[in-house]
Amino acid sequence: MKKILIVGAGGQIGSELVPYLRSIYGNDNVVATDVRECKGLADDGPFEVLDALNPTNMASAVARHNIDTIFNLVALLSAVGERNPQMAWNINMNALFNSLEVARQHHCAVFTPSSIGAFGPTSPKDMTPQDTIMQPTTIYGICKVTGELLSNYYHQKYGIDTRSIRFPGIISNKTLPGGGTTDYAVEIYYEAIRNGRYTCAVPHDVYMDMIYMPDALRSIVELMEADPFKLKHRNSFNVASMSFTPDILAAEIRKRMPNFEMSYDIDPVKESIANSWPNQLDDSCAREEWGWKPQWDISSMTDDMLAAVAKKLEVEKK
Ligand code: AKB
């Protein structure tokens, strides 16, 4: 990776991946793009407004900047996807298809995030294997499985260096996620600091995999830098870091804020999605093939999140 183009850079992952990649590969070598202007992304390096659904404009950016690696971060998440499945398919699939086609024409590598949402109710719930039955029941999951297959197809047929990770819910403190089923695990920290209480839309006892953003960012670079001869899989790798229920996360916050209160107002769409996803993934292939190892757990993440969110909200108040 010498010259990188990120499409959909303004979202939860992109807003932190851009500075992370710039710190490793150099500011001028990471071109951030999004469908709209994004505060902050133009401060330290190149930024362009680019609609990933327009392949001509994407190809032009790749050619102009001499890009060798495309990160396609464009996505409508699981819960919001259920409100408009046609739009979710259009955005999720066509941004990926354009990235792969432009990569084929301009000889680029491609990274695309997949998700625990690629699994469904018929997948094994506990220690969900890397290779197993995948019959998701959300449009988001259907896009993710199709995207995995399509990315493998581009690798097998055209030799494109496609790689991907099945991300758990990503917990971060810079940009809020929008429209996911795992969003509660980010919102809870903001509401704990703001109001000392949180109303959760996901049932109290549903386990889902989660990962803290610093681990997620590191996993992306480690996979993209991995020796291709060691990769038996490509699209997409299970990674695991921590798995908990809303009750467990609330108890963790209460250890630091004893008066924190949690109540529940269940969203039936999120409930059904959460119930269809794994409790915990088996990430042994990622560990064996490219050395994946998480560094954060629920306790260290909660310390860091509460401090970072408190600081952020304090600064915003001024
Ligand atoms: C979502 O909840 O939709 C995402 C995901 C797990 O892919 N955070």
C-alpha cells in the first residue's frame, strides 16, 4: 500500500482510519473521499467529494492520484437497511461493484469491511466458525455475503488482491455509527456521561461481538500488509475481541459510575436482527493466517471510552 483511496471516508470507520493510515503511509498518500464535504478529513491530506456510485469519477480519482489500494467503506448499516432494503442494496452493492471494477481496470488492491451481520439464524451461534452456513435474514447481511463472494470472484478470476474482515460492532468515540444494531454499545457511553442513564433498544441478554476502534484499525492494516502466500482465506475473516450483552456492558459502566441506570425500550427490528446474529465468532483463521490478536477488552475499553467521551462532551460544551 503506497497510495490509498478511501471511499465513504466520512463514516464511523473512515473518520478514524484516514488519520491512522496517514500516520503510517504519509498524509499525501491517503486520499479521503465522501459523497459530501467532511469536516476534518481535509485538514492533513487530500480530500475530494466523490460519489462511489459514479464509477467514472472513481476511476478518474484513482488515475489522477496514481492509487494502488482502494478502501471501500460505503455502507448502509443493518437497522437502517431494513427501513429501505432497495436503497441498501443499491448503495452497498454498487459502491463495492464500482470499487472492484475500478480496481480491475487500474490494478489496485481492495479492502471492504464485511460484518457479523453476514451470519444468520441458521449459523452456529457459539464460536461461529470461519467457514460455515451463512443465510442472513437482513438486506445488510445479504449484501455482505454477496460482497464477500463477489470479492473472492474478482480475486480468483482477475487476480485482484481483495481482502476483508467480518467486523463485530465497532465501539469508538470520534464519529457515531448510524443505523446499526450494535450502536447501543456506543450510545450508552455518551448517555452515561450526559445523563447518567440510558434506554437500550436491544434486549438485555443478547450477546454480540464487539471490538474497540484501535483494534479494528490495527486489524485492517495488519490484514492488508499480510503475506499473500499465508492467506488461505480472503473475503472475509472472522475477528473477535469481546462479546457481551447490554446488561454486562451496563454493569461494567456501573463499576465506574455506581448510579448509572439502564432501562429497556425494545426496538422489534433490532431485537430480531440481534437474535439472528452469532453470540461470538471463532477467529482462529485470522490468528493463524495473519497473526490477529486483540489488545482491548471490555474493562480497558470502558475506562478509555468514559474518559474520551467525557473530554469530548466537555469541549463541546465550551
Ligand atoms: C451494525 O450493527 O449494523 C454494524 C455491524 C455489526 O455490521 N455495526
